[in-house]
Amino acid sequence: MKKILILVFTLCLFLTGTAGAQFITPGSAASPSSLPPNGSASGDLSGSYPGPTVAKVNGGSVPASKTVVGTDSNSRLIDASSAIPTALPPNGPASGDLSGSYPGPTVSQVNGSAIPASKAIVGTDSNRKIIDATGATLSNNTTGSAGGLNHSIPATAGYNGETITLTSAQTTAPGKVCFYDSSGTMTLAQANAYATAQGNLGIATVEIDSAAGVFLQDGYMYCSNWTFTTLGAPVYISATAPGTLTQTAPASGNFVRIVGYVTGTHSIRFHPDNTVVGN
């Protein structure tokens, strides 16, 4: 009973503050007006607690009146206007075969080679680089250089100009003119029929014995088998002698085709006209 009385007495002292302790009731002067967090906000927040405002995200401001498209590498918000670059690649200085700057570079070379200035372009080399006429070498049995085929008049037996290697249909002496027939061989031309006077012509440069040989298609040739009398006169295909050239136009009933012009007693400028006229 004594112990119970001591406990009650002690409780009364606590409630009345006799021993320095106080009993705090809600709404009393000792109650705090706000609990933490309170005061001014900082960091990504602005304003004051308990109602701060999110002003930034990871230190980056929140875009105003913008379309937010995502976050950058620092997890900050980015809007559409800042996400779209002002210049898209390619931009800046050009290189390689181009010079100048993007978006308007200039092609200054091709496959590492300069583009020739004020030159006649004839094609590309094995490295796909542009070559001009002065630096080209023609193939396919064409003599001379691209800068100007060697069309000088030979002083002795020989020829200068464009040639082709084809098979002769018969034994063909030097200086004989042939046409390219439907079987793919060179047959002696003759002006007595249209079929043997038309088409692609060539002059045998040497004797060709029913085999492959070189035919002059355009150029100058000297042949001792020829004898011409009038310089500058046209040369025709003969209507009476197969493969023979003559200064006399074929008679009526035959076909006239000029194949060149006399440049000397034994030489002509061979340049077949494509026109074949019935006489």
C-alpha cells in the first residue's frame, strides 16, 4: 500500500511540474508552429516549405512553354528547340575529292586525281581517274595519240590512221578495198552491186591470205600497187575489178561511192563516204 501511494505522489508531481517537468497539451504555447522541413527551399526547389516549387531537374532549369523531348546525358530535361541541331552533318570543311565547305562543296578531283582544265576529256584510266586527250594512248589497233592521230602521208609503203584486225575471205593484196560482209569477214568490194559497195570498208595494209590481217579504216596509205594521176581527185570503188580503186566514177548501171582522195601518185587519204548512189 505504501508503494502505491509513493507512485501516485510522483505522478502528481510530474503533471503539475513540481519537479521541473511539464505536461504539454495540444494548442498550448509550448507546441511548435511547424515541423521540419520548413523555411526556404534550395537545390532543385524554390520557394519555402511546406509548399516549395520544382524549379530545376538535376541542376537544369525546367523549360517554359516548350515540348520536352527527353533528358540529356546529365539527366536534365531538354526541349525540342534545343534538341534539334542548327546544322546537320555533313557540315564544315570538305575533304577527299571535294574542296570548300558543306553544304556547298566543289568537286576538285576524281579518285585523287585533278580534273584537267581546258582539255578534251577522252575517258578514265584503270584507276578511274580522268584523262585528257594529250595524256591518252588509244588501243584497239588505233595508231597515233589521242591528242591528234598521226595522219601524215607516208613517203614509202605504209599507212597512218585507224586500223582494225579482221579476217579476209580471200587472198587480198595490199591496197585492195574490202567490205565487211554478213559472215563477219572482209570481202573484196565492187561497185557493180549495192551489196558489195556498201557497209564498213577497209583497205588491206599487207597481203592477207584468207586469214586475220590489218585493214586501214580511216587515214593515209602509200601503196606501190596504185597509180593515180590527178592530185586531190576523188577515188571510187571499181565496178569492173573487185577490190580495185579508181579515179573514174563507175558507169551507168553501177553504184558510186567515194572512198577517199588522191594525195600522191601512190597514196590516198582513205575516208569512205557513207553515201552509195545508183548510177
